[in-house]
Amino acid sequence: MEGVQRSRNGRVSESNGKPVPGAGRARQRAYAIGVMPDGDDLSELKELLRTAGVATVGELVQHRDQAHPNLYLGPGKVAELAEQLKATDANVVVTDDELSPRQERNLEKELGLPVIDRTTVILDIFAGHAGSAEGKLQVELAQLEYNLARMRGLWTHLERLGASAAQPGIGTRGPGETQIETDRRLARDRITALKRKLERVKATRAVMRAERERAHLPSVALVGYTNAGKSTLLNALTGATVGVRDRLFHTLDPSTRTTRLDGRTFLMTDTVGFIRKLPHQLVDAFGATLEETVRADLLLHVVDADVPEDELMAMTRAVEDVLEEIGVGQQTRMLVLNKADALTAERRRELSFRHPEAVLVSAVTGEGLDELRARIVADFERTLSDVELLVPYAAGDVLSELHDLAGDVEREDTPEGVRVSLRLPPVIAERFGRYALRPAAPLA
């Protein structure tokens, strides 16, 4: 069927301006454009638009090293785009890069249509997916900070999109609807108020984290490209029922669950997915959420193995870049290749050669999960110290806590008390130093 593309997972989407039969005419119809040195892949931008509820009715790519400083595309390419737009029913143009206010204004003037950039699309998706009070505060802060430089033309820009309270359009959720009459001063006041609220939320989160750190349960954070299957993997490892959907940025708020591995309790946290060109406003705004990544003992870098190798490497690099940006570039991590159930035997062999250190799993079928659990335990075991304690019989609560912390505990009843041999993280071993028979010895 001309104009209809079916992706690997069977979804049907629009392309080349031809609507899917029976789908009806989309309210917002985007013409996707991009600037890149080579290639013409706008698939991620189109997937972002699909997630935002916008149909893609055409696309255009210009090959150049850098975007034009005034128009994004070169003047000749803008004229070509204007002619192509006449042949479609597009009512918005979307760029694959973040635009400066000048580029946005000039391009809109030349094309006679609203122009939205990639950052606006991502912020809109986050606004629609934020569920917790904290997540909504973070998204609104990111939107306001991004729009502050564009405040002069923002409101007419939204009106041209045909946005309304009943039918908000892309880029109009959050502050676009609620503060359409405000000026820069009021926007700055709102930004200040949001930052104060987030600081209070951060303080509450710090108290909860301190309780967890007191018990020092080993923590594992799942990181990776958006839609790599992190939430499904969290459910498979912990038995949780975290919501899972086939859409970008479905998980914004961190979900932490416990699981028992080799007799020891672990904390596992599902974090927000990353993406190429993730707006810095979001990285900054979601600092509290990303702290779960910074403080984890181990990062599971979850990758969608059911993509071509060059795409897999590009996704991996995008995640590594964000991890560097938030200060966890040197954190211990383990590469987890997910969606093994969708791979051919040839692709499995290729992955085993290209990524010999990785764990191949399927969060859907359970393949490889036992190996992954064993690898997590082995990684944690390397950080433990051998400890011998003599605990008085009267300190039964201490013995109970030691069993919770260590899982496997060797004990011997003696006239003086219970002699226990176990392995603990060094920071926890220090808490029981008064019972120590000999200093803690880290594993070589």
C-alpha cells in the first residue's frame, strides 16, 4: 500500500502525505525537515511526532555541515520546501534540531506556517506523560526556561496552531495554556517558585534516600535509550507491575522496587529514557530524578538489540553522552541487550562477537534473566568485605538485621554470644565495628 509503512513491531504509520485508510484526517499534520552532513534518516523525529499525536505528511533533508544561521535550511532549500508544502495539507513544520528564536521567526515568515523544533516536541511529550506532582513541576520548569527567550512571539505562535483548552496542540501543554497573558517578569517569578518547590521535593527525597542508605541495600538503576524495554525488564526482574507501553518516554518518574538475589535484597530503579539531542532543559530539570542514577551501585545499560548495529551504537553513544553530562560517566555499568526473542540466529552470533561482555536477555520470555541476576550478584560480591562478629545473645535485633543485610550468614553459638561470619559492604561493616572479632577484609 503506497505511503504506508509497517515497522518491525507491526505498527502502521503515515508517510509521504498518504493517510492510513480509516484513520481519519489528523488534526495536526507535520512536515518534517532536517539538516545533516549525510544520510536522510528522520525516523526518530517522526516517531516523536507519532508519540505526540501528530501525523507526518512529508519530509525533507538538506545535506550541509551546519544549519543556516538565519533560516535553518539554506535559502534555496527554503524555497523548495515552500513549493512542496503547497502540495500537502501540512499545517505545521517540524525541525529535527533546536532552533534559535531568529531561525524560528524567519522560517515561519518564509513558509507561512507555524514552525516547531525537536525540543518543543519532546517537551510536549513530557508534559503529556508526566504523572507525579514532581514530574509535572519539572516539565513546567523546563518549558518555561525554554520559552523565556521566545516569549515575544510565543503567544501568537500558539494561536496559529489553533490550540484551545478543549483541544491542546503540540507545544501548547503546560505554561502555554495557563500563562498566555503573562510577560517575562511573571514567567521568571514562576520559574523561581517552581525551583523552590522542587528543592522541597528534593529534600523529601533525600530523607527517603537516607533511610535506604542506612540499610545500604545494594541499588541497581536501569538506564538506556527510550523504548528499550527498561520497564518491562524491571517487571521481569522484580515481579512488579510498572506500566509499560510502546511509546517514547512512557516512564518519566523513577519506579523503585525490591527483589531478592542470592538471599540478599536489592533495590532496582527504572529511570527516564534518554534520546539523541535530549534538551539540556530536561536534563537540568530532572536532576532530582537522575540522582537515582548517580547514587546507584550498578547501572544496567539496557539496549534494544532488535535494531541495526549502527543504530544500536548511535543509541548507546547518546546514553553515554547523557551519563557523562550528569556526572556518572565512570559509574560501574553492565550492558544488557534486550529483546532477544526478536533476533535471528545470525544477529545473535553477530552480537556475541561485537559485544562479548554484554548479557543477552528477553524481558518478555525470560531468556537470559538468570544469567543477568548472577552477573548482578557477582558484581556486587566484588565490593564486599569478610567480617567476623561476636554478637551478644541479648542483641537479637542485631542478628536479625545482619541476616537481612547479608543473606547468607554462618553462625556459631558460644558461651560469650553468637559468632557470625558474613560479607558486608565496608560502610555497613563499620556500623557493627563494636562487635568485630577482626577488622573487615575487602575481597582481593
